[in-house]
Amino acid sequence: QVPLVESGGGLVQAGGSLRLSCAASESMFSFSSMGWYRQPPGKQRELVASITSGGSTNYADSVKGRFTISRGNAKNTVYLQMNSLKPEDTAVYYCNAVRISFINYWGQGTQVTVSS
């Protein structure tokens, strides 16, 4: 098991910003990719953004232009900068890490609530 520790969630007004952090116990280069998923109330978990060990990024259409995923200098931390937040961004956000063997690891989740 690889612990993934998330932080940075909270309550923010529409139009505001939050930055989520995910720290892994191993270097990000131990994984083929890391990313963020979210699960809105009553809905399925969905991909928000991901970044590969090579630096390639992928975003859900709903967050393109508003969210940015990046790696920290320590190489074991991934950030999700969320700007222009909307009420529909309200969800529990989960950090995810995937090994080349396709084994998935998940964080415990952090709540993001955007008020209108």
C-alpha cells in the first residue's frame, strides 16, 4: 500500500480558488501517472486531471482552462490548482496514483464545497 495524503479542500464561494495537494510516500517516477478524481454527491467518480511521469497532462472538458495539475519540486507531490470554481465542482476529490503494472492507489479524499 502506498499512502497518498491529500490536503487543501474546503469551502469557497463561486469564482474563488483552491489548491489541492497530494503527497506520496514514493517519488512520482515510481508511477506511470498521478491524478485527481472527484465524486459529486450521488454521482460516480470521474477523472478531473492527470499527469504522467513524463509530464503529459490530461483534463476533463469541464475543467479545462480553470484547473491546472502540476508536480512539486520534491517529485512526490502533485498539485491541483482550481480557479473560477463553480457550484458544480462540489465533490470529494481523490488523489490517484497508477503503477506501470496498472495497480491503482487512492487517497482518503478531501471535500471541496463551492457555494453560489
